Amino acid sequence: MPLPDGSIGRVVPTLPVDAVWHSVLQHTVPYAAACEQIAGGFVHHFPILTEGMMDGTAVTFTLAALHATGYRVDLDFWHGEAESCCPPNPPQPGGE
């Protein structure tokens, strides 16, 4: 996701946000409509654990990206470190 300054990175959830995201993903039609309205396209779920998630840089980028949207960001849900719902390097679709 590009920011106004041109930087590009992966947006990641914190644990409470990830729990809600998983609930919303189960309702694909309204989820897809919300993605289109908010992000301009479908926001895919990639269940990975990255170095940026572990060192905190991914959350910093995510918060900057959220603020750049102009939407209100409730920091109570964005406090803490990024969490993954998956172990490091889980198998990916189409992989062996």
C-alpha cells in the first residue's frame, strides 16, 4: 500500500483487529463492498508472520497508512505489536 510520501509497505493488524477481520472475512459480499469503498479494492488476507511484524516497523507503517486515509483511527485497537494468526512461514496456496 503506498503512502502519500511514496513509501510502500504491508499493512498488518494488531491482535484485536485481526480477530475482527477474521469475523468480517466470513461475510464476503459486504466485506468486498467495504474494501472497495475504503481501500479502493479488495484487501486480501495473507496469513504470514514477517520480520516487520516482529520488529514493529509494520505497525508503524500501518498506522501511517490508516491516518493517511482520513478515517478516524481508534488507537485503543491499534496499541501494541502486530500479531499474526499464523506461525512463521505457513504453507501458501499453490505451494508444496
